[in-house]
Amino acid sequence: MGLDYSYEIFTPAENVARTLVELAELAPRTQGVPPLALTLPGGDQVVLPFTSNFKSEPVDCSTSGMLELDTSIMSGVDDAVREFSDVRDSELDEFGRTKIGYIYLTVEFAPTQHPRHASLQFTAATSRMSRMFERSAGIRSVFTGLTVAGGGVCCLLDTECDTLQICWLNGQPIQETVPGPRFAGYRDLVATWPA
């Protein structure tokens, strides 16, 4: 069984549509898939350049607690990204970025641990991608940037060990763990999020 590292963004539930729209801005421009229409809890509707379970039919999750998407993002190239994607400079877009994907996104709209904050968990598709998630400052920047743009309160990196790495918390970049010296457990971390 391979590695399944993931970045998880927590945002107030009312910011999910905004976060998904910001995520769409990170998608490759030549994605080549039909647009996916989503209806979210509360009735918000968004159109995304991704698939859901590798299909492009409209998805109504207005009465569901979860959404699954198959995404790709553009990222700047650092040593870890270059090693992962074996990218040549001629393959970069005009901003010096390359495509990373598939990244599987699971959105939980009202998790029981924090029902006012939605969870957007971005899981690497392969062990190589998982290692790149952990090593790349550029990838970390993509996910913390998405946290900021979407109005999120927290971004974590899960490397399938006993601790979670905190990358962003309440408007600030941070390099701590939970559990760790500041947060004895997950509940202590959640308690710091705005109500």
C-alpha cells in the first residue's frame, strides 16, 4: 500500500464556494474536460474545470455532507516538484508553473468535530506525489495561498504519522505540530479558530 499524504484546509462553511472558485483559478488552462456544475449546501452553484469520480455530469450535493473531486493544479517548480514531474523548462507555463495532478479532493461540509467549518482534504494520488507534498515549499505555498484566498482558518499537512504539521493558522504561516508544545491535541487546535 502506498503513501496517501494530504493537505487539509479548514474554512468557515459559508466559504466553501469561494474556496472552490479560487481552486479553479489554480487549474491548468488546457485541462480538456467539460465543466462540472455543482450545487452546494445552501444552494450556491459553481462551475469547475474538474471531474467528480472522473465524470463531468452535474453534481448536487445540496443535501449531502460530502463532495469528491478529481483536481489538477499549477505549481511553481522547486527541486521537489522538478524531481516529481521531471519537467523541462519548455513545458512550463508563462508563469513558470507546471501541472500537478490528479489530486483527490474530499470536501466535508460539516464535520462532527467542527460543524461550522468545512474540511477540504487534498490527497496525493501516488507515493511519489506524497513525498513531493512533504518536501516542496512551492506546493505548501499553493495550499496555504488557497487557504488565504478562500478565507480559511487552518491548513494542515498529514504525513500519516502521529503528528499533523500546521502550515497556516488564523491568518499566519506557522510551523508547529499537533500534538506538540502549543497544542496537546486536535481539540486544542480547533479551539483557536474563530467562532
